[in-house]
Amino acid sequence: MMRMEDVFAASPVIAVLTITDVRHAAPLARALMVGGVGAMEVTMRTPCALEAVRVIADEVPDALVGCSTILSARDLYAAYKAGAVYAASPGSSVELLDVGISAPLPYLPGISTATELMAAYERGYDHIKFYPAAAAGGVPMLKAFAGPFPMVKFCATGGITRQSSPHYLAQPNVVCVGGSWLAPPDMVEAGDWDAIENIARSTIDDLSLAPRRPRTQG
């Protein structure tokens, strides 16, 4: 089974995708992959989300495709059946924390406070989604988490832009960020896969040049 740390390590930015037409799923995933973004997650915000995950898993097997906006254990198992290699939620209910620790795919719980972080860590999670990052305190909050929780690694998601992403990734407890800017809706709708590939490639190039602090251990 894929480990959450493998997903975190695949790319400094995970593409956050809201797919409204399943025909866009495979070419969008291919464009991101060619551009150097190997990890992506399809949000459960549209009727075709699970089918889009199935298509990417079947037709772009090298992509690490996850499913996000998981709100219940039912959603988590539906993501697994669709072929997702991990599942992520915006928050972390007691049910999801309990079920997710032994689920057949890695589960990434979301937190925005120290109390939520303690509840997740207590159950065995040390790879956490910080969401909504920008609204929940951004980089200063992650710096605050680093002191009492040096063992936790974060994917910061929510309100992060291409311009702000290097500031998050400069934090020693942040391994990757989630970004919806990689797939602008108008480009997806137009099928402009070359443009999306270029956004992915230039993003990865920019992040590879940005200063990074040593990762925290744990």
C-alpha cells in the first residue's frame, strides 16, 4: 500500500483538481505529469469526481491520484474503490480518524488548530493536512506548530497561491502544498493541455530554485 510520506515526497506541490467533465480527467492528469507534477487529488465536489479518479487511475497509472473533500467513512471507501491511492479530508471527525488509521489506503486528516492536531497525532497520524492554510493562520501558524509538534509533517492547502507557495515550503515542517492554480478552470474547459503543462513545469522549476530549510525529523 502507498504510504502518505510517499505521496508527500512525490512533488512539492499537489495539484488540487475540481473536475466537472470526466472527459477532461485523463488529458489533464497527463499534462500535469509531463509538467513534473506527479501527485494530484480530485475533490469530491462534483458528480463525476469518483469516475474521474477511476479514469486517471486506469489511463494514467503513473499518476499518484488521491481523492479529497472526504467527509465520511463512506466517502473514504468509495475513493478506495475508485482507485485513489490516498484520501484527504478538510477536517478530521472522530469517525474518520478512527476508520482512517486502518483503512486500505492512506488517509490524510485535515486540521486547523492545535487541539485537532493533538487528536490526530494521538491516533497515530504524523502526516497532516493544514487546511484552510491561508485562513487558519498561514505560515505563522505553521511556525507555531513546529515547536510542540516537531514530529509532524504537513501538506498545507487552502488559499495558497503560486506566489505564496515558496513561503510555506520554506518551513521545516512543510513537505508539500496543495495548489488549484495548476489547473485554471478556463484552460481545463478549453482543453488547453499545453498551457497547463507549462504552468506545472514552470511551477516546479520555480520551486526547485526557492530556498528550502531542512525538513523536520519524525
